[in-house]
Amino acid sequence: MPIVKINGVEIEVPAGTNMIDAAAKAGFDIPHYCYHPHLSIAGNCRMCTCEIEAGGRGLEIACNMQARDGLAIRTDSPQVKAVRRNVMEFLLKNHPLDCPICDQSGECRLQDYYMEHGQYESRLADPKVGKHKRMDIGDHLVLDAERCIACSRCVRFGDEVTGTGELRLFNRTDHTEIGIFPGERISHAYQGNLADICPVGAITSKDFRFEKRVWYLDETDSVCTGCATGCNIRVCHQQGQVFRYMPRRNDAVNKSWMCDHGRLGWQDIASLRRVLRARIDGKQAELSEGIRAAAAALRGVDASSVAFVLGTRATNEANWALWKVARANLPQAGVYWCQGNDPGAWSQVDDLLMDADKNPNRAGARALADHDAAIGDGTDLAHAVREGKVRMLVVLHDDVLGRLEDAAEGVAVLHLGSQRNTTADKARIVLPATHPTEQDGTFTNRAGRVQRIRRALPAAGDALPDWQLVELLGAALGKGPGARDAATAFKLLAGEVKAFAGMTYKDLGGGGLPLRQPEPLPSPPPAQPAAP
Amino acid sequence: MAAFPQPPAQGHGPVDWSDQDRAEIAELMTHYPTQRAALLPILWLAQRKWGWLSFDVMRRVAQTVDLPPSEVYSVATFYTMLKKQPTGKYLIQVCHTLSCKLAGADRIVEHIKDRLGIEEGQTTPDGMFTLMRVECLASCGSAPMMQIDDDFFEQLTPESIDRILDGLAKGEPLPLPRPEVDKWTFQSLES
Amino acid sequence: MDVPKPRILTARWGIPGSHTLAVAQEHGAYTALRKALTMAPADITAVVKASGLRGRGGAGFPTGTKWTFVPPEEKRGGKPVYLVCNADESEPGTFKDRYCIWNDPHMLIEGCVIAARAIGAKVAYIYLRGEFKYVKDRLDQALAEARAAGLVGKNILGSGVDVDVWTHQGAGAYICGEETALLSSLEGERGQPKLKPPFPAVEGAWRSPTIVNNVETLQAVTWIVEHGADAYKAIGTEKAPGTKLFCCSGNIRKPGVYELPLGYPMMELLNDECGGLLPGRSLKAVIPGGSSVPIMTPAEVARATMDYESINEVSGSYLGSGGFIVMDDRTDLVDALANLLRFYAHESCGQCTPCREGCGWMYSILTRLRDGEATEADIRVLRDLANNIHSRTICFFGASAAMPVQSFLKKFPEEFFARAGVGVPDDWRPAASAK
């Protein structure tokens, strides 16, 4: 691996690493617009120009400079600073000064870099070039070509990621602008990424536009629960309300992207399908009452006729807790895992990010089943129900009845979940669980990667984190697993289940870790074509 | 500097190639390792056939080379000779870059404007002539000069322009006689 | 000047029917090709290298050396090699290539086949600017004749060598004269220059090794292969052997294309070949190598000879493409520079920030200055913009737009400041020469 020197700091990086990434590794931020780690190199913005100290000469753009032994650059010399200032001046030559009404304000690289690297007296006495404004280019996108700095990120995204190629540069000179062919629209399911990668306010999101100034938003790292891919996200929220999800870079999962379905996943937090209160026999009840009633119901039947069903939408912590509660309190009861139907879920599938499995934690539930051979699968459960061996089902989130259909007629259901579904609606007792944005925990994605979700919002209604509901149910039955918080639950899980061996929340960090004995599910994400 | 012309909304309606066009396109594609490389020649063919590149024409070309139409539009708007809007029967393009300017290109443009009664960028009411200024056409030694469609007319004087435009107006076909075409040194019109 | 003025490139110009195969062959065409077919490719390259031929497109890079940058076959991974002839001739003041093709298309075809053989290409493209349709038609006819005579195509003259030659018509974009932009355009893309590295000789057209040579260069190759490196080196200067086509335009009596040995005195080119200035006029300035190179003062013109080294030593300018634009005392240099910047503002491909935004900005300032609506501060901004564009872009276009501004302002500041109603500031010249 070549060793390069950046501002005097030596660092070893893999061969082929470009100098923007190498500098970042050494702790130096090289400003850039057109460069994107998951797109090909365009080299047009010129903002990343650096001075070569050794192994070359003059000023070169860092994005197109590959690490090689002996290469030394400076990112902070007077010449480099002057180039940045000059580039900023050129970029703003024809850029409208409409920051007060521009939705990019606050997360605009023109603004950020101007404050850091620009800061000059305006010398502009000449008119600006007019271009197309407020163009409706897709269900989720608005284009203002005057704000565009022609970095071509969006064009490359359409070419290299979605392969749809709708956005193009038109004209040339300072009349260059991006646009789509008249009469066409961007219709793919990854539109939000175009707004994300646009470094300025040219492409903005219709869903977020004018909803909130970004500087008011708090951000919490989490994971999308829209499907088994588990795209890493940032939940952007203020005062208990989510305004958007943004993809968070994880090269092992979603690079820098997420689909539009997942991106709008926050809309179900406050949806009418939310379960906010405990219900007993159709009547609203205090949560404590609900838990007591659930425990009483479980005590009231033959333990061997009880089936605990681990959830593919439940956290690893909750599934582990349910398994522990079952084994500790009703050792004769059956424990199963199965994928529930979710009729509300979107059905789109592709080989980029959207998985056919719309549940975020099937791999996690399966990992527990692999650990305890006595845990049955969906077929086993259906068989047991059909044979009449199951009189009571304890369900975490999933729509198990939807899957079992008529076979489960007359079976009593205790449902612990955050969303209404057929199972929750038919349940004798419903206990409200939090939305994934309202709790800590982990999910295991389709490739067997364990990733953290983090609490961004206060729980709605009486809801409690799924693992905590199970904990309380266990306590009411006599013995809970003994976790005070999600981190402890995970630690206990990791101490017991080999696939999670030794993991802690701290180890998982922002990007997660693969299961120790990876059990990849079919149809892993295919490798994206290498950028040309 | 004038803005690049944006194609008008009206176009040709659905268009299609003739069998002869298809044969020509197929032959063109054999010149290159990719079919996309034939895009410029095919755009030229389309422009000869349909006069200008409307969105309908660009859509047809896009299908022919299997590209998104936006890509064809992107390429078409990069090159100034590809017409994104219709012009008159004859497109007069007067070079006005430095050598031609030194040789009096501005006077040539004024003469043509007066004679045709149109401004730059306009077409005569009878649809015969469109007048444009263009950048250097690599005829600096025989300046001032203009291009009408595919032909160069060099060492222009008001008289020679009148002769050329009279000829075209009378229906004489291009190429008109061009005595300068076989020369490579010239006597300055001023000397 | 009493030096021989051999007609190497223009030998067949003016012979009636010189563009037809029969006439061209009668006057020696394809003799070099027959010789080249008996030579090993490396030997052809060696001859061209030994001749000292430098690329005639503007950069003046040694042609034979450029050819050696093509990776050897075992390192090409099965990729083909392409030869591309740059006939996009668009640099204001340059008008030689179309005469080369018009008067002697077979010399170019011959040069293409020889060069293709030298670098191992089986396909050569001749990229003509879009406006050269009538030139392309004549070249296509010549190609058809050559193909029919077995001089182009498969198994050329029974040698087993295959070289196909195709013409490709641009569509109106100066930037396509830049070799990587030309390749983008050849591939059917917008004519935007590509990042280097990789260089075209390693990864060019369709990501295959590609050599791009100017028309005049390839025609010179033909002569060199036929007559040998020594004969070529006997002409011109030591560092710049051979003849060059000088394209003379502007305020002179006899504008046109003149073939002269490199090193020819600039003043003699102006006064003898070009017939001097028009009656009663005096010389104000010369742009010696196409609009992009720095302007020269009369004093510099008097000292320079027409070759790469002398022009640069005397004036900091370049021989470039040989576009020799003469301006007499009537010329308004502010207007002239505004004219040139309109050209660059119209032709920037729009890719790199400084050039995209800066060319139009410089033109805008110059129009205000021309119209008496600019201030001294605007002139300073203009110079800053030029400095900030130069060498800050993917291709050389940025520098090409900046150099006229930098040099006009440096060498003729009086005219510019006078237009702003002030004298040349005391601090102007040192700062200008510092750049």
C-alpha cells in the first residue's frame, strides 16, 4: 500500500485511493463539489485543487490524483487557498443570490465553502445568465437550473447507479444547464438521492421542500426498516416530529443511497395504523393492565398450547427477550419464527437496494432459530396450528394470522406491536410497541449485518420499546430476561447467542457488524458496476 | 452572446426513416466499434432529411441508437450546427471572428441585413433566407466570408453578395460558382 | 530571404485535378506508402522520430515520440489501436488543413495509412469540423478511389496490411479540436475534453490506445517516409525541422497559406510573402500562432523567426498552429480582444468552473470596456479572471482564452486604460509581468 504525505502527515492508503479520500483519512477535508465517493470522477468543479509538494509538480485536482509512493500534497498553502477563493468566485458568478428562499440553505456547499474558503468582496458588475426555474422533473423532485453548478453528479447518478439517464447537461458555455427531455419525467425509485447529491439547491425534494429549515433539525443515526436491505439512514427531526430520512453512507450496505419508499418510511410514525394504547378484548386499557391481562391469559392456558412467534419486524433484543421469557416461564410452550405478511408494504423489488422481503429483521430472527434448534419455522407453526395444538399465539409485530389464514380460527392472540395489521386487529390483547424511530435496538439485514437503530423521538402514546414490553411481560409471568435497557439486552444476547458473540453497541458503531456465523439470505445485493 | 436556441414546442409529429435511410445508418454503424458513435452522422442525416432537429426527430434518433432521448438532446445542444429550430431554405452564416472582422465582416452583415430586410437570427418572410453570425470558419485568408448551407463564399463584397443572393432567389442551385475555392493565396480586397 | 523554400506539403497544389487519384499518383502520391509497406512499423516510427517532426496542430510535440507512447501489443489487453486525424481546424486565424485536404486529399490518406501501420492501427478516422462538409465530400471521393485501388482497406497492395480510413464530420464546436474532446465527439458524445491521465495514447477512443495527429503532420509524415529523416532535417531549424504552413490573415496585402521552412524571419513573412501592410499603414501587433497565443508587438515581430523557440524567447508567445494574424494601426485592440473573447465565451464546453463562468465574464467586461462603460477596477478584475482561468481547467482551452487577455493587457495597457478614461497605473506593469 502506498504511503502519501498530506500537509506533512504520512498516511498509508490502499493503492488507487484518490487524494480526497486519502486526505480525509489523514484528517484533512479537501473541499469538493463534483467528486462523490460512489460516482465516477468528473474533475470539473476544480474546488479540490491541491499543491503537489513531491512526486509531481504544480496544482492538480485531488479527485483525479491517485495515491502513489512519494506523493506529497498540501491542502492548505496560500496558492491552494487562492484557487479555492477563485473557484468560489466563478461558481457564484451566475448563481442567483436567493438563499433566503432556497431550500438548500443550511446544507448548501456553496454557502459552507464560501464561509470557509470564499469570503471576498463581490466584483460582479455584469448580469447573470438566466436559466430554467422550478421545473417539475419527477414525483419527488424540483429543478432550478439557475442554481446548478454543472457538477454533473446527478447525470452520473442516472448513468451509473440507476442506469436510467434522464438528467443531462444541455447547451454549453455558461448557458450549460441540466434538464430532462421535454415531456419525460424521472420515474425511478431513487429520486431522493438526486436531491441529496446535488451540492447546491438545483435539485430539491418536493417532499421536504419548505417543510423545515435544516438548521432546526436534529439528526439521529438509524437504519431504514422498509425492507431487509437495512439502508443506513439519518433521522432528521425536531421536537418529536420527523421531517425526513436521509441515507447515511455505509459502503457495505447502501453506499450513499436509499430508495424513495424507505425515504418516506417516516410517514408511518404518525399514521392511523399506529398502535398507541393497550387493548383488551377490543377495549382500550392502561398498559399495565394490558400486561397483567396478557400474563393472566398465558397462565390460564395449557403452556404446551402456547406458541411464541419471533418477529421479523422486531428487534434482535425483543426476539431474544421473547425467547428467554418463553423458555423461563412456559418451558413447554413452542417458539417459532416466521415471516409475516404485510399487506401495507410496497412491493417494488430491484437488484439495487429494494429487497422482496419488506421486513427488516428476518435474518436476526433466523439467527436465533439457528442458535436454538427447538425454535420452529413458519411451516412448523402452520403445521402445529392446523393440528390444533396451538390455542394461544404471542406475536411480535408481525401479521402472523395473515399468514396462517383460516387455520388459526379460534386461536387467542396476544399482539405486541407498533402497527395495526390483521393479527393486531383480531388479537385479544394488544400491547403498543414503539416505532423504530422511538427506541434503541438492532436489526440484522439480509446480508447478516447487525445494525443499530437509535431512539430519535419520544414514544408515542403508551408505547414502549418492543424488548421492554417483552421484559415486562416476562416479569408479570414471574421471570423477565433482566435487561434494564436495550444495550444490556443486546449484551446479554451477545453473551448467549454465538452469532452475536462478543458484540456490543459500541462495537457496532455506525456501520454495524456481520453475524459471527453469517447466514446470508438468498439474493444478496449484486455488486454495482465499477465506476468507469 | 445570444442564448442557445431552445427548440419550439411544435415539431414534426411522428417521423420515421425510409428504407434507404436505414441502409445508410446500418452502413454508418459499420464504421465504428459502438453504435452510439454513429450518433453525429445520424443527426446529420436526420437534419438533411427533416430540415431541423425537433423533439420528434430527436426521439426517433434516440430509438435508432438506443439512447435516452435526453442524451440525444444533450449532444444536439452542444453543437451549434445542429439546428434546434427551423431555418429558412438557405441558412446564411457570416463569420465575424477576428480576421473576418478586420476584413469588414460587420459591413457584410449590415449589407445582408439591409438587402434582406431582416435582423440577425431572423428569416425572411418568404422563408428563403435565415441570417446568422457565426464564429471562425477557418477561411481567415479569404475574409470576409460566409457559409450558405454547406458551401463557403469567400472574399465577399456587397456586389458578390448581391450576385449570390440574386442567384439563389432566382432558384439557381447550390453550389454556385465559387472562384475562390481553388485558391490559397489572395489579394486583399483593400489593396 | 535567400533560403530554399521547398514545397513539401503543397507540391501538388494547383495541379489541375490534383485531388484525383490518377493525377496525384502521376505526381508521386503513394510512393511513400509503397515504401512504408516494406518497412517494419518500428522503423517507420524511428524515421519519423529521427526527422524531428513536431505536431503541427499547435502544441509542437514530437510526433515520433508520441507514437511510441502506444503500449506494446502484449500490454494492450487485446484492445485495438486507433489513429485519428484532427481536421477540426477551428482556431481563429488558422486555415491550412482544409486547403491540404482540398488540394491533396491523397497525401493525407497516404499519411493516415502509413501512420496507422506505424502504430499498429487498423482503423483511422479523419475528424473534420462540421463546416467542412464540401471538403469532406471531396475527401470521401478520394477515399473511395483509394479504396478501389487497394490503397486503403484490407490487404493494402497485397501487403497483408489492413487499414480502413473513415471520415467523421463534427457539428460545430471549436473545442473538438482539443484531442480528448475530439475523441468524445468521435464517440458520439458532447465534445467535452476528458481528464488526463489517462492520456489518449494509452486510453483514448473507446478507451483504446489512440494517436491523434493533425492533417499537416500526417502529410509531412508521408514526405518524410519517402525522402528520409535527413532530407527533412535539412530544412528548417535544428529544433524545428521541416516546413510549416503559415496561415496569414488580417491587414496585409496578400493573405493566404504559405509553406516555408521553420525559422523563417517573421518580418520577411510579413513583408515578402504577405506583401506587407496596406498602403500608408503601420504595424500595430501580430498574433503569430492562432488566436489563443499571446500577442506580439512590432518590436518583437522584428526579432522573431517563425519557429517554436524563437517566438517564445522573443515574446513569450507561441508558434501554435501557424495562424498569423496581422493588425495595423487602425485596429482597436479593445474591440479586437472583445471579439476574441466573444469567441471563447461562445466555445467553452462548459465543463470546468473557471472556464465556463470566466469566459463569459471576461467577454462581458470587455464589451463594457469597448463601449466606454468600464473602470480601471474592471480592467484589474479582467486580468485576475484570466490569471484564475489559466491552467485551472481540464484542457488547454482555459489557457487559450486567458492568454490573449493577459498578453493584450500586458503589452498594450495604454489602449485599455485609456478606454476607462485613465492612464496606466504605476503598479500595473510589474504585476502583469509577474504572471
